[in-house]
Amino acid sequence: MIYFDNSATTKPKKEVLETFMKASEEYYGNPASLHKIGNDAENLLESARKQIAQLLNMKRIVFTSGGTESNNLALIGTATAYRHRGSHVISAVTEHASVLKTLDELESRGFEITRLSVDKAGQIDLDELKASLRNDTILVSLMHVNNETGVINPLSEIKKIISSTRAFLHTDAVQSIGKIGLDPQNTPDLLTLSAHKIHGLKGGGILAFNNFQPEPIIYGGGQEAGIRSGTVAVPHAAALAKALRLAQPNPLFPEWNRSLREFFSTFDDIMIISPDSAAPHILSLALSGVTGEVLVSGLQDEAVIVSTSSACSSKNTETSHVIDAMNVPPVFRDGVIRISFGAFTTQQDIMDFQHAFKKVHRIIKGVRKNEN
């Protein structure tokens, strides 16, 4: 099987699974307990926290259940904590649903939201960002790499633009950590990471931040310095730290991306949606005259796994909000698929995929021609 849906989730690495199992078997105590078993679990938890903080060049790490919770905590927690400064938040129309839906919730609570537009390449206009900043802007939330198209936001430039304000910068880095990395000199104020996107386990994530403390959105026993109540999942924390230590950008991703771009350029009914400047592990494209679901199904019959767009909404028959925002021509909007590489992708996968795609394309177009 060729698995090209790594932006939806990744296969856990053996070393990560081993860390999780060992931590589950040997460090099963509650890290909040006073006895030795609890202390041992707490020591492992704090070791994982320290490792992650160093790897990300961030000061504080709060363990969560994943990217969605981390994004909710970043937006609601920061907006609530700093409402005395203002009630204006800036983001973009192409953010992940866990950000967009949270922005809607903030709006219902009286916050004012500015949603930046994007051009046909999926890029925000930095001048629009600059013009949108106000004295009461308290938070700017912009993802590093778009989960559907791989479009990269220039974080260093964004950080410079907002540096003269009191606004915090939050970055959903779920699709960039371990793929293209972050400039350690330009880290955001808050950063979201999900374990299962970097060959870790589902159910683990973090919110990393510097120099301030968001308000909690989950209440209880006051764990995680009062920011995220609930017994901390120590095995998940240890496994996430291991996954992050192992996560390294693959130098072959750009080459494979270029190879597939050249391959798809030979078809006159395919539009490559991801710009050349996009992250190399994601390639979004569209086939005219068919739906993405048909193409996904056809490729699956050839043991190739891809996604229609974002896995979080791929079962929704509506056109992706990202595709709509980029003004993709109507003839291509229904036929979008996303290819995404991971640590287990090989050169043979790239070659075998091309053979499989040609076969599926011929079958799909042949059937449609006969139907007409």
C-alpha cells in the first residue's frame, strides 16, 4: 500500500510506540501523587516537558489532547486573559476548522474578529494584516503551513509587523513541525503541535508559549500549573517528546514534490493548486470533470491512499473553505485531492503512484467518455 495521507495522520514510529508502552507499564502513577510511584511519573513528565521546550525554543509547555484543544486554549485562553487590553483578534479565512470555529465562539462572546483574505495562491496580504492591526488587537492567529495546500505563512515577517503592537502571535504549527521546521529566532508567542502528525500517537498535543499565561478552558484539579486540569497522560507526553526528537525534515521531499508536479503537468485536465513555494510534503491538485471522492476511490482500488482535502472535513460533500477562498475555477472545485508525504514514504512509492494514477485516470476518463 502507498500511504499518501500523512497530513491527516501518520503511522506511529516503532520507537514512539516502545516509549509509550514502557511509560505505561513502568510509570503508571499519577504525577500529582506524593508517593514514589507518583514522583517517578512526575519526573518523566517534567523530563518530557523540558525536552520539548528545548526543541521548540519555547519556555512553557502545556500537554493537551491534541491540536484542536491546543488551538481552543490558545485562542479562548489568551483572548479571555487579555480582554482588559482589547477585544480584537486577527486570523485568516483559510485556517483549520479548530481555529475558525473557535473564532466564531469568540465572536459570540463579544470579541471582534478580522479574517484576512488570501490570493489565488492561498497567501495572505501582509499589507492587509498591517492595516488590520489596531490598538485593541490582542491576538493574531495564523498557521505556519496550511493543512490542505501546504501554503507557508512567512512567520518572521508577520512577527516583525506585529512587534510594534501589544498583540500576541499564535501559530498552528501542526503541519510544519518535523517537515520544514521553525526559525528558532522567530518563534511565536504561542505554538500548537499535535503528536499524530509527526509519527506520534493520537490523543497527544501541546500548547507552547512564552512570557504569559492564558486562562484555562478546562476546570478541575488545577494540573499543568492551573492551565489544563485533568490527570496528565504521562505516557502520551513521553511518546510526544520521543516523536519530536525523531522528527526531521526529509531532504527528498522537495525532489519528490517536483517530480509529481512535472508528472501532473502532462495532463491537460489537472490543475495543481499548491503553489511552488508551498511546503514540499503537501501537494494539492484537482482533476476536472470528476469529484475528488471518485478519484480517491479509484486510487484506493490500486492500493493508493490519498485524501480529498482536509481529513477533518473530507466526508463533508461541501467544497473546502480553502479552495473557495483561493477562487479555484468551478470546473476543478469538486475534483480536489491532497497528496502528503511522511517518514515512511519512499522513492518507489513515487514511481508506483504515477503508474497507478495513469491507470485510474484512464479508467475514469474512459468511463465518462463512454457515458457521454
